[in-house]
Amino acid sequence: MVLEGLGKSLNSALKRLFGANVIDEELVKELVKDIQRALLVADVDVSLVMAITERVRKQALDENLPRGVSRREHIIKVVWDTLAYFLGEKPIPLTIRPGKPNLIMMIGIQGSGKTTTIGKLARYYQKRGIRTGVICADNFRPGAYSQLKQLAERSNIPFYGDESEKDAVKLAKKGYKEMKKKNMELILLDTSGRHREEVGLIKEMKDIAKAVKPHEIVLVIDGTLGQQAGAQAAAFKKATEIGSIVVTKLDGSAKGGGALSAVAATGAPIKFIGTGEGMDAIEPFNPTKFVGRLLGMSDIRGLIEKVKEAQIEIDEDATMRLMKGKFTLTDMMAQLKQLKKMGPIGKILEMMGMKYKLPEGMAEVQEENLKRFEVIMNSMTKQELDEPKIIKSSRLKRIARGSGTSERDVRELLKQYEMMKKMMKQMSKSRRRGRGGFPDIPGLAGM
Ligand SMILES: Nc1nc2c(ncn2[C@@H]2O[C@H](COP(=O)(O)OP(=O)(O)OP(=O)(O)O)[C@@H](O)[C@H]2O)c(=O)[nH]1
Ligand SMILES: [Mg+2]
């Protein structure tokens, strides 16, 4: 996984939030400290870490919660939004004008991953129906020609190169002409990485760019550089207005968080990230989604939307009754109906990034069962609804007859009730103990 270490420590910081009894200033302080530690280990610049955590601290205890959103959800959302905010928030695609030749020039320091990224991008766009070709203008490193040629051939991508031509500018020009002749829409130009620092790199970029006038110049940065990547991005941003960035090697690099945040801080748009050596290990950089994965939650937004849509209110009474060990059939029905509105409960937990083993049969609330339960309950007395344990054989028979169901149906309802009561007890206990348990989803109040 990309940035595994950072993801793990952020996730466990949030888990603490799930498990806590009360959410107060003290807890937020702890959370902020955990996040700081996690970011510093990932080589995020200290002042950036402070800016990030200050924003989290300020907003976490914000008094005005949107209706239907719990404090826990709010804090998770704040952490999520803040990290995404500092990574640039919006995804920015590569600009490709369809039907026209779009020349994209790749530059970057030696070994940063230019050639590999070109192979990946060519495949990526070809698969999406864009006619894509590649040009090797790296006449500096022996083997550069055959490296790109092989990558291109493996994916059936048109390639231009000439091992006998030593002038990079001429190579680029000739290649561009060839690719235009072939009606290519996306033309990726590979350049040599003879430089070790920003200055020389920017100079060569200017020379080639002047000659071929690319539509976009992409700087490829090695993510293992950590926050040092910022200097490269800044120099590049200053030198060109048509620039974007790919950060590579984010797989298995402990410093990737530092690289991404430092590059984003310069305002240069990160368009793709490289996540492995394989030819499919590239993805468009979408900060919001990326942070979601880091936090180990695939869809917090989806969850919050859903909760709001269902207009679920916190049922204080039910919670109080439960705390006192009372849980009636009517309570169960109300809970089941709320769950039904929210969809399969397993899915909801999954969206919260939680792994919780549910008793069998609880995974989904079925319409059919709900209706039958309701019919059965209509034949019960108030006393029976409040204290289902008094329902023994003769009452059972009467209820089944009265509701036009079978005794087995009534027993099933009672079994479901017992199961749910037990589960709710366990969950409220584990929450009171302050560990594990259930996230604070309104509507599941008291569970
Ligand atoms: N793990 C990992 N390795 C990568 C990634 N991208 C590139 N590499 C590796 O990094 C090394 C250098 O990649 P190249 O694509 O040759 O780099 P380059 O910038 O073209 O290098 P020069 O042409 O010599 O300047 C190769 O071993 C690649 O397999 C990535 O996203 N993840
Ligand atoms: Mg190369």
C-alpha cells in the first residue's frame, strides 16, 4: 500500500477517537499529538505539520455541528478535509485536447522515474481510447533508447527513437513530426536525466521546450526524497507556467507524505502518483480520495450524506432506557427501521473503516421481516411489547393466531429481539469501558 506507515498511524489515532467515552479537549489534544507524530515520521515539514494540526484543533470542537452529524463524524471529517486541503483538494487532470496532437514533455532528475512514468502514462491513456505515442529524446544514458522502446512495444504503443542521433533537440523535433504524421493525440516525450540538482534541470528544460513548444511539461519527482522534493517543485513552478508534477515511488517510501505535502505547498499541481514498478502502478492524484485511503476509510462522505438523507434523529429516550437495561420490542422495531433506511449495517461499518463481526442475520434488515414483525407486534398487548419475556406458550399461540402468522414466526421475532438486546448491551458496555465498540452514528444511538 502507498504510505503504509503514515496510513497506519493516522488510522490508529482515529480508532482511539472511536473508542473513547467522552470527546473533550483532552482527547482532541491527544489526537492532535498523534497526528503530529505521524506526519513528522512521514517527513512532513514541521511548519506544515503545525499548520495542519492547528486547523484540526480549532475545528474539532467547533460548536456548530451540522444537523444529524455526531461529534466523532465531525472530527473525522475535519481531519480528512484538513489533510486533503493541504494536498491540493481538487484532482487536476492532464489537459488533452482530443483529436489534436498534444505534446507532453517529461523532465526530472536522474533516476526519478521519467521513462517508467512515460510507459505507464502511455498505457493509461491508450486504454482510455486516446491514441498515444512515445518519443525517446534521451541520447545521454546508454540503454535509455531500448528501455523506452521495450516498454512501448510491450503495450503496443508507437515509439520513435534514433540511437545514432546525438542532438536531443533534433530528436524531439523529428519525433514530434513522426507522431503527428501518425495522428497521435497524446505524445509523450522522454528526456535525459543527466542532472542532479534543480538548476541544470531547469536550464535544459528551457532549451528543449523552446524548440518543440510542448503543451505541457511534467516534472517527475522521486517521492523518496521526502520534503526535499519541495525545492524541485518550487524551482520548476517558477520557471514554467505549463507545468504539472508526477510524484513517483510512493510505494514503500516512509517519506512519501513529506514529498506530496511539500510539492503541494508550492502550488504546483500533482496530477499523477507512481505507486510501483509495474506498468499499471500509476494513478491520477485525487487528494480527497487519497486521504480517505490513508485514513483507512473509503467513504466517510458517503456515510455522512446517507445519515443526513435518512434524517435520523438521535433517540435519547431509547438510549436512556437501554442504559437502564430496558429495551422493548418497540425500541427494536424503531432501530430496525432506522437501520433499514441506512442500508446494510455491515456496509455502514465498512464505510467507517471498521471491522466488526455482526451476529448472523443482522447484516441486513429485510423488508419482508420488518413487515411480518410489525403485523405480529400489532397483536401484542402493551405489556407484551414492553416485556417480551412474559410471552410463553399460550400467549405465543394467541399472538400467532391473531396476526395470521405461525408460532415459528413469533418465535423468530423474539429470537431476533434477544439477539439485538444482547448485542446492544455488549456494545454499550464496551463503549462505557472506553475501547472498541461502536462508532457514534446517530440513529444507532445506544448501540
Ligand atoms: N517502486 C517504484 N519504483 C519506481 C517507480 N517509478 C520508477 N521506479 C523505478 O525507478 C528506477 C528509475 O526509473 P526510470 O524510469 O528509469 O527513471 P528515469 O528518470 O527515466 O531515469 P534516467 O533516465 O536515468 O534519468 C527504475 O528502477 C524504476 O523501476 C515507482 O513508482 N515505484
Ligand atoms: Mg529515463
